[in-house]
Amino acid sequence: MCLTKEKKAAPDTATVKKSPPQHPAGDISKPYNAWIKSFDLKAFTKEIDELGERLQAEQGEADVRHLKKIVMWSNMCAFTGILTMGLNAGPLVKLLAIVSLSTWTFSRWTMIAHHTCHGGYDKIHPEKDRWNRFKFAVGSFWNRLNDWFDWMMPEAWNIEHNNRHHYCLSEMEDPDLVENNLEEIRKMDVSLPVKYLIVAINVVTWKWAYYAPNTYKELKLAGMRRRGEPIPDHVNPTDALTIRVLLAGTSYFYSLKEFVTVVAGPYLLIHFFIMPAFLLAVEYYLGLPVGSMYKTAVGNLFLAELLTNAHAFVAIVTNHAGDDMYRFRDGCKAYSGSFYLRQVLASVDFDYGSDVVDFLHGWLNYQVEHHLYPQLSMLSYQKCAPLVREICDRHGVPYVKQNVFWRVHKTVEIMVGTTSMRWFPEKEERHYLELDKEIEVEKRAAKKAKVQ
């Protein structure tokens, strides 16, 4: 199971299986594991720790100004999309409306909400009543509507992504483990073209069909953990809860009605039907046929939804999948040596370096750095990526940085089952967990000596 930052987690009756599955042992003799033989975990941990402390200390006004610029870009996409979504002025205007609306939704989630909800601006933004992980988009429907309105409930996403995914990366408890979540498709007895078709459908629907219901499941599980409630033996909490499960009525955690009324329904109603309703007044004023602009806008909003799903899939789902990414068996303490190593071995960076390139990637092209230091600002990731890569190269740790579309290919191959992820050698995994304890003792001793 995942371990907390502060201490080893207590037994979690809501998530621990009665009979843990047997996982492959991993093969240290494989050529891609050769680096492990000479790897110094203690030295690597020390350098990653020191870099993180320095980056945190250097954050300030420049990071806030940078956030404001990205918010402005996102708002410009919103303004352009809303202004053009009801126009029936040819294919180029239609394309402009769809791309603008799609990018607005994409940027509001992947850049603004993502890094704010991680606490990237907690200590440096002057407007602490809003730009704080405990305030942004949570606490009321009004906050959700104003800060980050999407298919997912922000509170649920904070649990699923910020907690479960980040601190259980590539373990069975990772709710975003592609290889595990797509196991049914991987093993499906159908032709490969049929599997590719199923994946293609998932690409343009995954936010509402998979992510929204599964994040809400994690919120329900978090409540069960707090209350110490066990779940039936026949329910596997690591299985993805999708819209298909809800439609079948087989969800243990909540009903389809609850999902629609609490999570997805408000977004569906307001974003797609109420938001463009102002165009009915515009039509009346201009003397246009009733519903002409409104229907065009609704259609463009739904087309933008397909595009933003695909855009998010390309930038997000590909972050931790591929036959060159590692998987792990047991949990580790957050910000330990094993934790740092796993963030690098199970994450991939894409092309990066400029605000335009990073904006198009949703700032998810710094996935290695983001998982090492989830509490940093977007600007800090630009600064630290070359430094992290240099540390990894010096210690022989595989640092993967590739074109995002090549990673789409590698992710899809995992999804359909033509390739599989690597299992980190079991003996070395356990050895590093023991080393983590030694490193922790040494850290405490050094901190105590510094105080004295």
C-alpha cells in the first residue's frame, strides 16, 4: 500500500486485499537493468533533496507573474471560443471556436487547477483565500464553478491524483496505472483492430467515462478509510470504476443517480446548455431564426469536448505508460530514496523549454520533475528540468524524454496488450526500502546536529 510522508501508514482495511497477488520478480540481468548494479541510492537521494529545497526557497513573485500570464492565455482561449461558438461563418471560424473552447478546458485543468491544487502557489501568491490548495475550487459549488469547472469533482480529483496517484506511482494502488486499468482490453479475445477501435473511443470520451467516476470512487474510499469501514471480499478497490460499471448497476461505492446529480450532471447542464443560452438573446436582437446560434454553439461545445478529451489523453495518459516504464510491488515513504527513484523510473518527459511549447503540453511535459517535487510552480519546472536530468545522467538513472506522439504510440501498445511494462527487480526493490530507513536515520541525525 502507499505510505504517507510523515510515517508508515496504518493497515488500510478499505484498500488492502486479503490475498495479495503474486507479481513478476523482475530480472536484474536484463540489459536495461545494468545501471542498478552501480547505483548509489544514498548519494542520489541527497542531491535530489538538496535541489528540491533550493527550488522551493527560490520561488516568489516571478512565479506568481508567470501564473497570471498562463491564466490570461487560458482566459483568451475562453473569450475567443465563447465569442465564436455560435457563429456559422465557415469551417475556419468553426475550427477556431472548437480549438479555443477545447484549449480553455484543457488549460484550466492541466495548468491552472493542477498546480494550484498541488500547493504550487500556497506560500507565494498574495491572494491566499483563493490560490491555495485548500481553497481553490473546493468547499462549495460556487468555488467549483468559478475556479475549475469540469467533469471531475475537484475534491475527488485531489484525492485520486494528488494523493493516491502521486504517492503510489506505478504500484497496484495507483488508480491511474494504465496497464492495470486496461487489463480487460489487454486480455480481450478479439482482433487487434477491434482493440485499437476501443482505445480510440476511449481517447475522446475518457474524462467523463472513466476519470470522473473513478476519481469520485477514490473520494468515497478516502471516507471509508477515515471511518475504518471494511469492504466486501468480492470488491477490489483497485479496479477502475467506469461509466459502464455505473450503467450496469454493479458499483459498490455509489449509484449512477448520485454520479449524475453530484459529479457530472451539473457540468453537463451548465457548460453545454446553460452557458450558450445568452445566444438566444443575441439571435432575437439580430433577427435571426430562433435557436440558430444556440444550436451551433451547443454543437461546437460537444465537438470541443471530443477534442479536449483527445488533447488531455495525449498529454496525460502517456505520462507513465510504455514498455520502458517500471512497475513496483510495495509502497514506499514519500520523499524517500525509493520514492525519488520511482518518480524518475515511472515517468516520462516530453519536449519542453518555452511557454508556448509547455502550454500546448499542459505543463505535463515535466512529469519527472513534477513527481519529484509536486509542490512547485510551473515556472520552477522549467528551471529544474535540466538540473534533474543532469543528476540522473550522473547517477546512471534512466531519464526518459521523448516526443509526446511517440509516447502515445507506446501507451496504446500497452493498452492493447502488445507490450508490457517492466517490473523492477524484487530483491533490489526491497533492498532500497531498507536503505530508506538508514537514510532517514542519517537525515534526522544531521538535522539534530545542525540545530545543536
